[in-house]
Amino acid sequence: MKRLLIFVTLLIVVGAASLAGVAWWVDQSMRQSVDPQGEPIIIVIESGSSLHRVARLLDEAGVLDSRDAFVWYTRYRGLAQEIKAGEYEIPPGITGLQVLEKLVAGEVFLHTVTLVEGWTYREALLALQAHPAIRVTQEVDDPAATMAALGRSDLHPEGRFFPDTYRFERDTSDLQLLGVALERMDVELERAWAGRKPDLPIETPDELLTLASIIEKETALDSERPEIAGVFVRRLNKRMRLQTDPTVIYGIGPAFDGNLRRRDLNTDTPYNTYTRHGLTPTPICLPGRESLAAAADPAPGTSLFFVATGDPDGSHYFSDTLEEHNAAVARYLKKLKSGANR
């Protein structure tokens, strides 16, 4: 009996020592970093993946010291059901523990897409749909259906999406991102409208958005936007036509070939500000924050005209009278001709 007791005791001691050894090995393996000088690795964990499948994926990607240690540790901690599906970027030198923490926290990789100031709605949607991580759901040629899907069927889509860089998870839809950009523009427009100068010749936030979109297309220089806004506001107050080329181009639509002709300026469309007074029926592009601010707070002054200088910085001449403006146009054309003859 005594011998049996000793034998059982030895088994218990050996078993405990073995378990302690396994625990030590698992712990060391999970704290071991792999390939600290390598490149980040992208892995995708599908929804419903088992722990063994996740471990195999990580092991095949070369980010685990031991697949078995990862499985045992995850089960011991009761975290097998806490791993989130998604796309993950695994940086070099990360340990098994850090990998597990990332998966449990759901720290998925976020892609980026940029909607550029001055783009039209169509250009913005096409850019979204060209991104390989964005799921396409919307018809480009059916903007009314898109706005209805966004719950804003009362709105024209032009100008309604704030230009910015957006971060998103893989398989986010184009409609979801448009919804985010739409809400951002609502916020930015509300802020600009709330801070507008009194006595502006615009009566609604929609009109401010339209004016901002025209300003956006007229210059790439933030410093000029308030001055251009001032010109447009003074012309509106005097019942002068805005006479701005970008609105004419927008009215021509996809048929525009890059060359604006005199007959285009004389051909009436709802967007031709050479033939019609006031603002255009809708915005003509996505205006950025600076253009919204300029429309709400135009620079004071007396200028009623502006034309490009032809300088590389994209700046403009501003004039008070038509005579001054014509002289500025002549300087611009002379500079263009001089450049063409070099």
C-alpha cells in the first residue's frame, strides 16, 4: 500500500511538472515575436471561422511561433468565441499575445478613400466604386435612387457629400460611405450657415451650398476664395449675371470636350450664368470647408470682375470696372499666346 501511495504521488508530481512545463512553453511561445524585420501582413478572418482555422491562417502567414500554443492559450483564456471577423494588418515583430489582443479587440484594418474638393457627385461615386475594398451597390446613372436610399429623396445629390478622406472597413458599401459624407456635409453646411454674415443675397443653406460650389470651381487658392465670394455677392446684389465659366461647363455635361467656345456661353441652359440671373438650380460640385466659409463670409471690397493671371500659382486679377477687366483679360491672353509660342 505504501509503495502504491508513493507511485501515485510520483505520478502527480510528474504530471504537475509536465503541466507546468507545457504552461511555461505556451507562455513563452505566445510572447515570442516572429520576423521583426519583415513587412506588415494582411489577413482576412471570415465570419464563422473556427479557432483552428484562425490559428492555421495565422501560422501560414508566418506570424505565430506555434499554432498549438496559440490554440491552447486562447482556449485556456476563454477567448475562442471573442475573436472578431474582419481584415487585419499584422505588423512585423508582433507577438502571439499581441495578435490575439488585436483579434479580440476587433482592431480591423481601415482602408482610406478621398473625395476631392471640386469633384462632381458622379466623379465621387465612381471613385468610391473603383476602390477594391468597397462593395458596389449604386447605379451611377440613377442618382435619384441613391438619394432615396439615403432617405433624402428631396435633395439633388450634387454638392451634398463633404470632400474629405474617409476610413472604412473592407466590404463597406458605396452607399454607406455616401451616407457618412452626406452627414458630414450637413454638419459643415449648418456651421457655415450659422456663421454667415447678415444681409447676404442668399436666403437658404441650399443657396449657400450652391454659391460655395461655384467658388470651389473658380480657384484652387484658399486665399482667393473670400475675394471671389465677394465678387459674386456684389454681382448678385446688383442683379448682374454671375457669368462664371464652370457653371456653363456643368450645364454642358459629359459632352464638354475641354474647350469652352463662345457659342457655349450663348447657349441657354439652367446652369448658364451668362444667359440667366442668380444662382444655378443646384450646386455644381462638392465644395470644401474653405469655400463654404467664403460663401458665408465674403471679403469686403468693390471688385466686380476677375480673370486668371496665367501665372503658375493659379491666381486671378480682380477689377472694379469692365474697362479694367478687359485690360486684365488682354494681359491674360497675351501671356497665353506668349507661352504657346515658346
